Amino acid sequence: MPTDTTPSGQQSGKSGRKKGRKVRLLLIVLVLAIIGGVGYGAFWSVSTVRASFPQTKGSITLDGLAGPVDVKRDGHGIPQIYASSDEDLFMAQGYVQAQDRFYEMDVRRHMTAGRLSEMFGEGQVDNDEFLRTLGWHRIAEEEYEKTLSAETKKYLDAYAKGVNAYLAGKDGDEISVEYAALGFSNDYKPEAWTPVDSVAWLKAMAWDLRGNMQDEIDRALMTSRLGPKQIADLYPQYPYGRNGTIVQEGQYDELTETWSDGSGATQSADGSTQGTGGTGTGTGTGTAGTSTGSGALQTQLDGLYNVLEDLPEAVGVNGNGIGSNSWVVSGDHTITGKPLLANDPHLSAALPSVWYQMGLHCKAVSAKCQYDVSGYTFSGMPGVVIGHNADIAWGMTNSGVDVTDLYLEKLTGDGYQYGSKVLPFDTREETIEVAGGTSKRIVVRTTNNGPLLSDRNDELVQVGKKATVDQDAPDRGDGYGIALRWTALDPGTSMDAVFAMNKAKGWDDFRKAAALFDVPSQNLIYADTEGHIGYQLPGKIPTRGEGDGSLPAPGWDPRHRWTGYIDQDELPYEYDPERGYIVTANQAVVDKKYPYTLTSDWGYGTRAQRITSLIESKIKGGGKISTDDMRQMQMDNSSEIAKLLVPLLLKIDVGDQHVREAQKLLEGWDYTQDADSAAAAYFNAVWRNILKLAFGDKLPKELRVEGQCLSVEPVDTTGPADEDQKVRECGRRDADQAQPDGGDRWFEVVRRLVDDQDNAWWSTPKTRNLKAADTRDELFNRAMRDARWELTAKLGKDIDSWSWGRMHRLFLKNQTLGAEGPGFLQYMLNRGPWKLGGGEGTVNATGWNAAGGYEVVWVPSMRMVVNLGDLDKSKWINLTGASGHAYNAHYTDQTEKWVKGELLTWSFSDKAVDDSTSDTLLLKP
């Protein structure tokens, strides 16, 4: 999932594709300036801004309600809804979410349907083409019609009815100020909400959490400049001996009772496993596509990446290294004697936050009204995604299991080769309507591996016709294309899972609900009021013939097809482990004895190991863990890579007195990356320059930052090239998507190389002012020097004025017009900056991309701690606020507390909710 996670923020570096949108936005500026007379302030009148604010007091009559519904909002505008039937409850949820967030909902439903051009014009046509090719909305229609339960469809219908009750009779400027601005440039009017719009949102979420597709592309692109051993260095094995897995005492029902080799799995010398279900190995550097043509693959994947980087993201997942934290501690180790459960998903910063806090309560729980649940929801979708009910609590982190594969397809006429045959494409036509422009028709072609993504880029088509291939690939035919196999392109039941989880009463109900959660695959943690804790890996996870999914595969070879899916009963879980806690932070789910390959691209366990050490230090010290202890763990800023490197950096004899002055900042530093820390600022600058010198400058242009140019040896050079033989190559990626990004994979890369002083990675060529570096310490010395002068330029010569927060800043950008709209609109709609602590690989994961700079690109999008001993003593916070309306009191009223690490009281019981209620709205039939 770039930092700008919304459609208008996705055209960076593509000036031609931006042109139409920028012209249209310029017209908005001119019209607003004319109407405003003296400037933007005159246009944005109080009445215009407030016209879309929700009514939160009094009463409103809604057609379709069976009985009265109470909407009680606390001092932060967070609603708790009370109804007497399930249909009324979800209808009211739709109405209330539309009150606060409809513009956000509308943008995202246009994204999931590939209809952004209808709102924003021709600048979004390319995105719409790609989204239509994926077909999220089409698959959502199939789910609604064929796979979802009658009960779920009833709730989706009720939710849509509530949204439409809010829209009835309203003009755009009564819904959101963004519509007021858009209204000057086109005649767009919001249309009715449908149940399928809600289901399609889950497809977008699944796309953002799809697993290792980016690593699959990157590994293949690396082959243009790096050999297999070098690529293996950059994708090391998971450190099982140092960092634990999620499941340590668990089970998988059908295969075995505990972790043992009794399942029939075999283990190879390199630690990979071959299971009974026909899976491949998981070495992390496999050559799944050895029959694919290297030239075809390189050029196709580079073009595919250029398409992907512009694609809007639903929940804002961004790049490698991103993740989430969740952990649960049993009552044996808590002050309440009952479990505590924490969760903080890491997503790109968005305004408004992707999350919407809400309580859904039946006035009396019965067969007619089954829900009493509270937590974090997605605007546009009924139910609660993460939270608790009266009996259980649950959290989620991305499992990272590999549910996507790219296939290089050989094209021949109107078909594609499969085995010895040429099979016809499945085709469909799509028409893209364009605001202020001419509609465009496209043809989507699909192979037996999935849609042909390369059809969405004219350059890819031409390149595929000319690409070189290895000798064992088929004849060229009409070229090569890239197809996508992805579990979410089949109708599923994840929407059923949401409602089943919301009303689960215990562990058995929870696991049954998890079995319905087919995509995306998430790590689910669990706790209940009876004192039990648990973990379940759900999801539709493929088994493969040949290959492990780590590299694109040859689509023409039947041996590389998926062979099925891991049975739900064979997926790992853990229940009441003896150690008394479970930590999930995107690390490996299971050890090497598990007989199926889940992925070759786990997170490397840095955050998980730190959380584990914090829990164990409390337990071994004889203490009991409190809600506030869990909060403090979420805010832990300790840098694990600093602990490894600082002792080495301090041993280096630095000649330059100014660099020595900066080096001394690291003496006595406790490795904590607080916002006011000068040492953290300097260390992170050193770390960034180490990565650039050792690795970044050796990567192919397709992975480096756009505009950063280097003189490099031609790819086909057999030996060292003279200076006049070198070619100038410039990076092609957006700064927050480039490599090396500095995440915990790079922690592990450096950890494995750091004791090898003379490793070739530590070499870097001479420059005009500096001699070549041939050893680790020589390279570290240069990185310390470069960091000193980089910070001098950014923060000033006086190191006493340096601080990590001055570099590591969070900007919150409103959707669409706030991302790349006119400057005054950005000023009106956006908020920030805030100076943050934390960083990559820390529990307080305020991510930044080391290849591109220090600005915050992803964050803990919310934080919660559920107290199963007294649910009213649970705590929560959102990144922004409940409202999506600029200048509403609840637009960003939680952000400052979020920055400080504070949590709000989370009321659940009727009495607690009443005590915290500020406004009450009665919805009447």
C-alpha cells in the first residue's frame, strides 16, 4: 500500500497522466478565487463548511426503520448505536457512518469499482483500467449473489438502506465540502449506495494485504544486476534460532497434535519443507520461474510496477517492512486476573483515518437482535472489524502468507499457450465513463491463471513482442504478458466472517468465524472473559505444484499451477499456551516443521522479539501487567539495529572534528528514538547512508529512487568497466516505495554481513572528494561523514539543535483535493506536521523509507488495549477522529493524544456509555 493513499495522490512522476486532472483543478482554483473575491477565506463561509456537519441531537425520521434507534455520541463524536432488531442496527450504522464519512465512502467505492474517472476526470483513466482488469466489483457481485449467507445479505441491504436514507434529498454541498469544490468543474452527483459497494471494500482490503507480490517483482528485477548469491544475501532466511514464531505450542487438527515431524513432512538441508499436500519449498530465494525468459520478465515487471505504483490503496498499506502489532497476555500475568489484548495495525497515514470507532448494541440481545459489539469499523461496511463484544475480544495483524502469483504468459493470436495447446482468452468489455471527457472502452483478457495485467500498459504489450527469452521458453509468438493468480479473484465468504465474529461467544465460535475469513489472511488473536487466550491463522492459502511463489512462474507449464488450498482444519492455531502470552507482529507463523509452505517472505521478527522481551521482563521480575503497561509497550521506541551498530560506529577513528562531534552523540545513548533525541537523528542518518552506500547504489534502476542517477557498468560487462564505458542510469521509483527501505529485512541483511569486514557489499567506489571504501569500517566511516553533512544541511550546523522529530514528521493529507489539489485547498483540508518518535522496526512503528528520506510514511493507524476483566476499563485511540468533515471538531481531535501515546476511555456497558454521552440523536420510524 506512497504516503498519499488516495487517488489524486498516485500520479507522482507521471506528468503526462496528471495533465488533465491538474487543468481541471486549476479551473476549480480560478472559479473559487472569482467567487471568493478577496481569496479562499471568503469562499469557505461558515454556512458552506457547516452545511455537511451531521445532526447529533434531536430526532430524525427514517423510512424503513422498524423501531426507534438511539445514537449516543461521546465527547469525541464516537457513536454508540442502540436498536431493537439486527436490521435496524445495521441500517442506523449505515446512516451514521454516511453522516460522518460519506465522501470517503464514495471515493473508495468508486475506486473498488474502477470508476474514479467519473469523479476526477481523465487523470484516473489508467487506474480505472487496471481496477476493471482486477474486477473487484464484479467479484463482489458474484459473492453477494452466490456465496454469502441470506443473513449477511439482509444486513448488507439494511446498511445500504441507511446510507441512502442519509443521501435522500441532499445536494453534494450538504454532504461534504469536497463536493462543493468538485461541483464547479463537473456535474457529478452521488448515487445510491448498494450492498455490493460494501462487499467490494473487502476486495480492496485484500489487495492491500495480499502478501509478497512486491517482493516477487523486486527479486525478479534484481536479476538484471545481481546474481543468485547476492539476491539471497538481500532476502535472508527467517532467523528461527533468534526470533520466535507466533505459534510455539500449537496444533493443526488434521495433521498432528503438536509440532513434530510425525505429519510426514520432510526437511531439506537448507531448512525448507515439503509437505504432503503437494507444496513447493520455501527457501526465500527460489527460482519458481526458471523457465521464464529473463528479458521478458525484466521488462514486463518494470512496466507492471509502474502501473501498480499509481494504483490507489484502500486501507493504505505501503511497501515492504510495513506490518502491525498485536499481543495477548493471560490473566496469570495481569493485575486483573483476566486477559489483556493489544492491537495497533500499521498503515499509511490517511485523513480521515481508515478506521471509524463505533459501538453496535441491541437493547436486549435475542434471536431478533443478536449483537452487542464495539470496536473499529470501516466506513462503507457494516459490522465491526476489530474489537470486542460482551464475551470475547480479537485483534488482527497481516499474516503475509503468499496468496498471489505472477505468471509470464506466452501470447499467440487470440489465445495463450498452455502445455502443448493454445487456449482462447476469456474476454469481457468494460466502458469507463470520464467526467468532462470521452468514455473509453477496454477489453479485459483472462488466462487460466487470471487476468492479463500487462494489457493495461501499451509499453508492456510492445515489449512483450520483442523481449528476449531463455532457450527453454516457447517460441515468441505474439509476445509475452503477465497474468495474476490471486485467491480474492474467486467469490468468498469474508463478509460472513465479520458478522460471525461479532457475535461469537467463545473459542469454538471464534474458530468457526475464522474459517469463513478466506481473504485476506490475517493473524487473529483472541481472548475471552472466561480467561482463555488463543491464536488462529485463517485464510484461503494455495498449495503449488512446482515452485514456491517467490518468483514469477511460467504460465505455459502446467507443473507450476496451483494444486488446491490448505484445508482449514490444517491451519495452525494456539490455545492457552503455557507461557501465558501470544505475540503476533508479522513474524513467521510456524517453524520449519510445518508441512506446508505459507510464504518465503515473513517479516523478520524484530518487533515481535522486542514485545516478547518486554512481556518476559515484566513476568520474570515478578510483576503483573496492567492496561497501562500494554500502552507503554505500544509506545516503545527502542531501535534494535542501533543496538547492533552503535558499538561498532563508536570504535571508528574519525578524523574530521565535525564528524567526531556528531559521533559523540552516540556515546551513552540508550537507543531510544524519542522525538527530541539528537542521537536518534544522527544514527538514523548514518543508517540511511550505510544502506545507500552498501546496497542502494548496487541495485538496478527499477528499485532506486526516481531521479537519483548513477554511473554504472553496463549489464553485459564481463569485467570492471573504465569510466568512459559506464552508463548513466536514473532511478524509477517513488521515494517512499524504493529500496533499500530500511525495514527489518535490511536489519537482518546487515546483521548477517556485519562480522565480515571484507565482504564485497562493503565496497563503494571513490568519488571526487573521497577514496574508495573496501571494508565495513571504511564504508561506515564514509556513512558517518555523509550523515553529518546531510543533517547540517537539514537541521543546521549546531548539533544541539538537532532532534529526530524535526526530520521524522507526520503530515495528514485529506483525500483527493487535499493530496494534490490547489495549494489553498491543501491548506484548508490537510493537517500537520507532527514531530514523531519511533521508526522502522520499533514497536512504535512510525515507518520511514530510508531510500527516500525521513518523513513518516506509515503509522500505527489506531491503538487499543482490551481489558477482559472489566471491558469499561479498555482503552482506544484513532489516528485522526470520527469525522471526515474539515473544520468539524472531531476531524483530528484524537491526533494530538495519539502522538503523545495517550488512550481514550472505551465505554461499553449501558451505564458507562450513558455517563460518557454528550449528544443523543433519536432515529424514528
